[in-house]
Amino acid sequence: MDTLQVQEPYPPRTANLADILERVLDKGIVIAGDVKIDLLDIELLTIRLRLFISSVDTARKAGIDWWETDPALSTRARREALVEENQELRERLAVLEAVAGSPPPAERQASPRKGSQAS
């Protein structure tokens, strides 16, 4: 009697964790889900989850680069946010000084202080 051997069309592939991780980071993976909590047909809470796992390069190709502009994650963004805040405060101070009739800072430093005597 002859035995018939059946071969699978695609033999099972074995992949180690490094191969799987490389493929996920190279291509990216999206995990999406919604959690909804209702009580007596009244919606109390809805949480929408969207998770995108990829390498930085793959994320940039997808148009995602929020970590570069988030002050909590980027020193450059933090520095830019501080410069912007400083400029806004200077503008507000100039408006307040104009309303109060105070001289600009350069004139304050050049003129003697009230109550001080020039020698």
C-alpha cells in the first residue's frame, strides 16, 4: 500500500518576536475601539480609543508628528512655547503701561528713582 502525503499549500512560518516587531513598526498597526457606558438608555460615558503603533519614520509618512510640537515632549517646542509666552506677556505689559501712563522700561532705567537723590 502506498501512503498519500498531503502537503499544505503554505507551510506554517515561524517568526520570532524581533521579526514581528520589525514588521509592525515598518508597516504600522491601528487598533480602534469604543467603550460606551449607558444607564437606563442614558449615555453616561463614551471613550473612543484609537491607537497607532509604528516607527517614527512610518508615523511621519502618515502625517503624524505631534511629539515634535508638544512642549512636554520636545525641548525645541518647549523653548518656542516659552518665547511665544514671553512675547505675549511683553505685549500685555506694554498695553498696561500705556494705559497707566508709565514710561517704557528704557526710560525708567535712565531716570532717577523717586525719593532718591542724585549726587
